[in-house]
Amino acid sequence: MRGRRFRAWWAAREGRGGDRGSATVVSFAVIAVLCAVFGTVLLLGQAVMVRHRAAGGADLAALAAADHWAEGATAACARAEEVARAHGVRLVRCAVVGEISDVTAASGREPFEAEVRARAGPPGPDP
């Protein structure tokens, strides 16, 4: 009993009587905030990756369709579909007008789904 009174007297003398164990609570709060920040960074990274995959697939599908424009719009879009599928994206829309192809490709699934539109064709006149 005497030792307990001495520790209480010593803690009161040092001014530490009321905040015993507060470092544990603060460290748990800091760890929780760091976990939330890390999770947010991971989710943003996932969204960026899905967007880049859709953009790359759309660009390559548009180039493939533009390369086969002479075979007709159906054949050009079929080739664009093959290229898109090979790169892990879905071809949403394909249109070939003259030598210019216009495609839209999608990647990912909810909540991280991205649709990207790409056009390809011969170079225009120099400015």
C-alpha cells in the first residue's frame, strides 16, 4: 500500500498523473491515419493504372483500324476488336470514315472503370 501511495505522490509531483497511457492512444490514432492515407494512395494508383490501360488499348485499336481502312469499316473494326482484346480492354465503339478511325475502349470494372476515345489516320497538312 505504501508503494502505491508513493507512486501516486511522485506522479502528482511530476505533473503526470492524468495522462497515463495517452501515448498508446495517440500512436493508435497515428497508425489509423497512416493506414487511411496508404489505402487512398493504393486506390488512386489503381485508378491511374486502369486509365492508362484503357488509353493504350484505345490507341492501338485505333491504329489497327486505320491500318486496315482499305478493307472496309467492318474488317477494320474487327481488327481493332482483336487488338483491343489482346491488350485486355473492351472495344466499346468503332467507326471508320475514309482513312480515319475513331474508337472507344474501356478497361476495368466498377468503381474503377475508364473509357478512352482515340482517333488515328494519315497525318494532316503541315501548318
